[in-house]
Amino acid sequence: MTTIEAPAPENTQGANKFGVAGAPGCLNSADAIISVRHRRKWFQVGNTILGFGQKHWLKAVDDVSFDIERGKTIGLVGESGCGKTTTLKLLLGLETPTAGEIYFEGQDVKTLTKAGRKEFRTSIQAVFQDPWSSLNPRMRVNSIVAEPLEIATTMTKQQIRSRVGDLLAETGLNSYQGNLYPHEFSGGQRQRIGIARALALNPKVITLDEPVSALDVSIRAQIMNLLVDLQEEHGLAYLMVAHNLATVRYMCHRTAVMYLGVVQEMGDTESIFRNPTHLYTNALLSAALPSHPDIEREEIILPGEVVSPVDPPPGDVFMTRTPLPVDPAHEYAKVRPALTEIEPDHWVTVTPWSTLEAANKTGINLSLSVDEEIESDSFQGGGN
């Protein structure tokens, strides 16, 4: 595999107590369990003959940095194909990175000992989008939840049975249901089984890949409230990928908005929802369903087509979607702009064509006409 070197990390926040260098958009908190720095995943596409010919790269994730703090949730949002799930897979080790580092409690995962790698793997678990396909239909629920314990611990069969019963009860299921098969449950119940399995090894971080998108609307709030309660009880950290902005606003303390593999806006969730600054963020929020059908607002339609992630522009990847004029001679048309902190814990990619302020200065009114709330009737918005 061809290795592509990342640029030298830009230490804008200093180092945390572990000595991990800062990066734009990262709080570098002492509570960080996972620190992702300048992570890239480029897929080589096209064919070369005997090593001759031009190589092309699909840049699924390009220089992404963030921290996952103990007891907090960070959300990744953006349209399909922006790199959210690939970022999650890089954290889980399901994809081989092209460049960048991941630090687990301050230590680079590439340098971990055998015991350290085992702790890292058991400390990060996953809840998947589809609660049906993520469960083995030939296994009873007891066996599904017990499998991580049988593989990664030295617990006796009696201890495992007791632990499985406790996990089922903690996630809202009855102990007798452990003898049933997945097809005998509803979608919400199957997702509870997936959550119980993720909790089995007492992880520190759980990745949530669209955890409620495949569920009925009436069940979504129950699962979200369950996840929030478990987070408060166990001090869990979540990395959540989601399209539903109401879910993000309810569950996430910090949010990163991605476009074409690059973070465009990042920071405190409430700051982003109350003061969306990047034009792409405003377009996402305007496309979300309002909290009441009588609310009317104008949707922001970005011109042009989404650029192919294969060999995207060397500068700001958003410049092909902006409604504002782009100066091809500008520095950011050739060099990738870094995130800029515009207020405490609110970072944005600022260029002459990427922000709401820039649009207003040019006389283009793109102010987001929203009811100021993107939330569900089933629960109240907030990052807690």
C-alpha cells in the first residue's frame, strides 16, 4: 500500500496532559479518551500498468482531527458520501489509514503492546445502523450478548450467564427473552440487544452508526433516552454518525460538519445550531424538517454538483458548491484552509466564499429562516 505523509501537525492548542499535540477544532481536554489527529483515508482508484500511469486518489477522509471525551458525545454530520462512516471505521480499525494518528489515553495506538492493543479493542465497541443485519439470526440472544465475554474474558459460564441477565435488564429487556432468536423481536428490541452486546465488556467508548435511523419514529426517542441514561450511569463516551439533526442536537455535546472528507464547521453543538456560520451548515439545517408542519422556511439550495471525491480541488473543497464568486487566484483556491475559532469552541473554515457573513456582504441574502429550533416533538433539544 502506498503511504501518503500528512503535513506536520499544527499545534494551535498546545499539548494535553498526555503530551498529545493540539489541532484546530480540538479541545485537547484532559478527559480525552481518544484523540484523532490529521487522519486520512485515501483509496487508490484506476489502473496503472507495471507501475506506469497517473495514480488517482479517492479522498474519503482528508485531514480530520477530533477528541472523544469521557462522558461526552461527538457527532459527525453531513450528506451521504462525506466520509462520516469511513471516519468511524478508521477508529474501529476496520479500515487501514493512509496517514495520521489515533491516541488512546495519550498513547499512539501503533505503539501499543499486545496487552495495550487488547485493552484498546475492548474499550471501543459499536452499535450498528441496522439492528437486524447486525445480529446473527442463528444465535439466541443469550449467546449473542455472551459472545464478547467468552472471547475477551476469563469469566466462568455462571458469571457470563449472570452478566448477560444484568445487561438485558439494563437495556429494558426481560431475562427470559435471552432464549429467543432475533427474528422474534421488534426493531427497537433488536437495537436494545445490540446495545447490550456493546456494553458487555464495559467499554469506555461506543461508536453509534445511525443508531435510530432504521427504527419507527415512536421508538427512536426511547432508544436515544436509553443511550443518554447509560452514558450518565457509566460515564460512556459516544462517537455518533447521523443524518437526523434533531438526534444530533439532543444527544451530542460537540458536532463536526463534514463535506467531501473535510470538516467545515466544528464545536459546541448549541453554538453551531444557534449560530450556523458556514454556508454548507446553513444548507443542512435548512433542509431539516421543522418541528411543526405549519412552520414555513426557505430552503437554501446550493448550486452546482457535489465534486467527485476522486482528486478533489487542492484548495477549499467547498468552492465548487458556493453561490458566491470564487477568485481562482486566491490562496484558498490552491491551499486547504484550516479551521478558525470564531467564538469559544466554535470553529469554521473561513474563506471569502464560504460563510454566511461573506454572503451578506455580497448582497446575497441566505439568512436561515428557521423556527430557531430543530427538534422532535418526542423529546426536548439539548446536548445533555
